[in-house]
Amino acid sequence: MNVADSEIVSSILDQSGYTKTDSIESADVILINTCSIRENAEIRVRGRLSVFKKQKNEHKAIVGVLGCMAERLKDDLIKQEKTVDLVIGPDSYRLLPQMIEEALSGRKVVQTMLSDDETYEDIIPVRYDSNGVSAFVSIMRGCQNFCSYCIVPYVRGVERSRNPQTILKEIEDIQAKGYKEITLIGQNVDSYNFSETNFAKLLNIVALAFPQMRIRFSTNHPKDLSNEVLETMAKYANICRHIHLPVQSGSNHMLQLMNRGYTREYYLERVDAIRKYIPDCAISTDIMVGFCDETEEDHQQTLLLMKEVGYDFAFMFKYSERSGTYASKNMKDNIPEKEKIRRLNEVIDLQNKIGRISKEKELGKTFEVLVEGKSKKSDKEYMGRNSQNKVIVFPSDKALKSGDIVNVQVERFTSATLIGNII
Ligand code: SAM
Ligand code: SF4
């Protein structure tokens, strides 16, 4: 999400005559795009700001904070961080050129109004992906699910879907630039809705219009993932076989406290539906441990659910209280840090085991792999991803380019990757 936003910001600034520099020493304006999801993310931003202080003092650069942390803290950020000249929320990027001018004339500027309809739909983002293979396309902004632990609805505003025509236009541009894969992104793509077009219909339109392009999307919400979406995925080979379906917890008690809008049973039924419609679909998830009042029994339910689903991969977090959320106002962050860490480690250890089983199942299978470049470890090997979003490393005597497609048979695996040979 933040990469996509930074690309929009780059495009707006490009049009106003600014150019991106790779060296901080030559920058007149330093902008940092921020996330507020967990406290750690904000701590890292403050660390970066202290690094920018030197640049500000020695080269008279101005420093701006963009995105969620800007939206959350508003003027307080200027008061707390003397390095900061500009604070711009996620719906105010169009105003950046004039705000930068104001900041350059010595004023401190804060602009954090949220909008009900801004989707930046007419802006073709500047692409950051250096290998030119895969690009993000934002199809909606905001979120109004109000999961009790989550800051997103407060800092990104109400949910807005983007006009499908502008989405198609952006993908045309991406294809013309040589990209081979797009990821349609939103906080809950399953609730995409523009006039008569729901997410399944949008997928259908995109898959038909761009048969040569691999299509991915993220994030799905278990409460809204429809059979219509699964049917559409099954219908088109260019829609990748991977669904990221965050579960957060395997306990109904926790899911209710989190206001997730589904039960463990409903979630498992959705997983069964995925397997029925798309038997070769990879499933990944987000899991959060240590939320308010989580008991050992709740935690065990999460571990059991992980085994039951057999996730291909997972992002795992410990609960971090965010000021302003429903949970911060009405619930107690009462799981001791040591206990949160223990539970998180158990979840990570289990996922490592489950991930190994998921990789073992791929041994001997042949996958179409979209080449992303040379592997990190060796100049003689390439890396790419299969439709299931699994990373595959393989040698090749023939020089390959990013964006090439090859068939690779899996022969072994490490903790993070499948390893094979071109056939
Ligand atoms: N919209 C997506 C969904 O509902 O699944 C996820 C968006 S959020 C950016 C990504 C993940 O961050 C969530 O799935 C959740 O696991 C985690 N997260 C959100 N708020 C959190 C918090 N307060 N503490 C720890 N993790 C959090
Ligand atoms: Fe946050 Fe829930 Fe919205 Fe995801 S769906 S962004 S977790 S409020």
C-alpha cells in the first residue's frame, strides 16, 4: 500500500518539475512515507527522522512526513519532531507541490484532511519496481471495517472504490511499459464496489482485457470473500492461484473481541470453498497473538486452526495497542509482553513446520515461473515466482531476462525457497 502511495506522490512531484534523487546528500526535499499499524513502525520513522537532521542542518533540506503517521499525529508531529517541516495525510498528496513551496519559504505546514472520494484515479504512478516485472495497482482506498485493534480506518478514511475505467487505463500503461504482473490492492478487495461492478466483475474485466498479464490481488477479507470471486479465479488461468486471507485468530472469543465479522467455522468454510474451486490455490494469512484477554485456550485454538488450514505462508505479529482505536479506549492490553513473545514464537515455530510441509508437497511438480532476476546468493542462478507466489530458484546456462517465463521442476527446498531446474 505504501509503495503504491509513494509512486503516486512521485508522479505528482514529477509533474511539478521535481526529480527523484538516489543520494540523500543532493536532496532539497526529503519525504518519508509512514505506517502506523504497529508502534514499531512509528519508532523506526522517528529513528529515520533523526538521521535526516544532519541533512537538514548541513544542506538546508526540508523534511516531510507523509501517510498514516502524519494523519494520526497531525500538528503534534511538528511539536514532537523539530526536524519535520511538512505533515501531509494520505488524501492530501495533490497539494504537495504547493505545500513544499510554503515549507521552502520557511513555514511549517500541516495538511491532514481526509476525503470521502479521493482515489487519485487520474494519476498514473511512477513505477519504483526496478526489475520492471511486477506493479501494484490501487483499486480502492480507506477501510470501514473497524477491527477493534486497527488504526487504518482512522488514518486512511472511509472506503472508496476507484472507477474501473481508470484502473484499466493504468494497467494498459503498465503493460506498455513491459510489466508482466499486476497486484490489485486494497485493505479489503472483496468489498470493492463501483456502480454495478463488484470485485468479481472487476477481476473478470481485467483478466479478459489483459490475457498476457499475471493478475494478483490483496488483501481478501474472510467475511466478504464470495464464491463469485472464486469462480472467476477458477475461470482464468492468468489470475494467480494465491489468496491472502488474514485470519488473525483461531478463537471465536478473540474474533468477536476483534470485531472481525466471522467465526472460526465460517473462516474454515471459506478455506474449503477455495480448495473446492481452485484446488491448487496457495493460502497465506496474517495472525496476531496477545490481543486483549487472549487466554491460553484461545492461543491453542489459533495453533490448531493453523494446522487445519496448512498455510503456505503467514505474517505473524504480536498485538501493539494503537491510541485512538476501539480497543485502546475500551479494552485492556493485559497480556504481558513476555507472554506475547512466547505465543508469537510458538506461532512462528509452528508456521515454519507447516511451511516445510507445504514446500514438500511441491517436490517433483513443474511450475511456470515468471523470472524476476538473478538469485541473491549466486550469479549463476535466477529467481522468480510461480502462480502460487512461491519463490523458486534455478540455474540457467542460457541468459534470461526479468519478465521471461520458464518451466521449472522443483527438486528440493530451503526454509524460504523452492529449488529446481528448467525443463
Ligand atoms: N486489511 C487487512 C485485513 O483486514 O486483513 C490487513 C491490513 S493490516 C495493514 C495488516 C495486518 O497488520 C493485519 O492483518 C493484522 O494482522 C496486523 N495488525 C493490524 N493492527 C495491528 C495492531 N494493532 N497490532 C499488531 N498487528 C496489527
Ligand atoms: Fe484494519 Fe480490519 Fe480494515 Fe484490515 S479490515 S485494515 S485489519 S480495520
